[in-house]
Amino acid sequence: MPWSTRELADLAGTTVNTVRHYHRLGILEEPDRRYNGYKQYEVRHLVSLLRIRRLAVLGIPLSQLRSATDTARGTPEVLREVDAELQQRIEALNQARAHIAAIIEHQAPADVPAGFEAVAARLSESDRSIVHIMTRFYDDEALEDIREMSADESDDTGPDIENLAADADEQTRQALAERVAEIIVKHLVNYPWLRNPAEHMPRGSQIGVETFGNALTELYNDAQLDVLFRANTIAEQMMGAMGAGGQGTDHPQP
């Protein structure tokens, strides 16, 4: 007894649209039609459809189904490629699950940069934006140090920088700059690479400096930028007085 398209789809555990899609791709043979114009599917169509569905479940792309079925020698190679892709997807999904678990554990914003979930509460929205950019320029070793710097509980300047009004007075700016400078010096001493970050920037330091410069001007108001500039200048002077001969970093301390 021949089947209609819907009956065939039900038997194969799929949908009418899927059957029609397979016809359009040319991977499922079109059946003969009855006198009334309706398609009449036979056992061979059902078997072909079930085989296609099996290969699709294995993850073989529809574009490769014909090569996987037509040539027995090609099937192992296609399956190896699919298996490698599946392994990558599994690893990516496991990593995503780990990040989600960390976000939930630390009640962090969902868009917090990967690896910074535990310190998210200490990062302002501008800080998170800068860190996002850092993840595109710094290597893993540098990012680990940046996470440690972000977790430094002795640094209480973050909220004051975030809340600094664009028209803040001179006294407020200078006092905050001096506090920030102390943190910068501490980081420069503990993480000497900050004086020459290029060695941890695989993409190149020039484009990194340009990108960070553009980000600073867009993310921080005039008073905040002034404080950061003053803080770096003061930090350079402090390092010089310590005999370190160091220079402040071009990038804001997270």
C-alpha cells in the first residue's frame, strides 16, 4: 500500500517539510504520483528516508549525505571529519557550561568577560568593557595577572572613578589620582611586564594601544581621563624615586 507524504513522514519520525526539503536537495528520490496528482511513496522511499535520518542524527551535513551513502570508502573519512567537529562542539559546550556555572555561583552579569566571573562585582560597566577588549589583545598569562589585579581588595578606587562627575573639582581629581597612582605602582612592582606589555600582545602592541586609546575616550568622561592621566604621571615619578626606572602603563588598571 503506497503512502502519502504525511504518512511517510510519520513513519520515519520526521515532518512533511523535511521530506520536501530532502527532495529539493536531491537526496531523496521523488516518487510517482497517483492519478489524482498525489505522491505515492513505497518501501524503498521509506528505507531511503530512514537512512538519511540516521546519517543526519550522526551529524553528517546534508551536503555530504550523498558521498556518505554512495561510496563506501568515503564513509569512514566523512565520519572522522564529523567526529572531530562533534568533539570540538562538545568541548565548546562544556566550556560554556563551566562559564555559566561560574556566572551563577558568583551572581555575575551574563556578559562578564570569560574568567572574570569571580571578580565581576568589583568591575564597573566601563571596567568590564575594557577587560573585554583586553581579552582580544593579551595572552592567557597576562589575563591571569589582570584577574589577580582585579581581585585586589586593597584597591577601593573603582567606585570613586566610576562615579566621578565630569565637572569634578581640582582637589577631588588630585586626591583620587594620588590614590590610583599608589595602586598602579603596586601593580607595576608586582607585574613588571606592565611596563612593556607588548610581549604579551600577540596581535601587536600598536593596534592594541590605538584600540585602548579609543576605548578610553569613549568609556570615560573628561574628569575620569584626567585622573587616569595624572595617576600614571604620579606613578612614573614614584617609580623613579624608588629607583625602579619604570614607566606607567598606557592602559587603565582594571
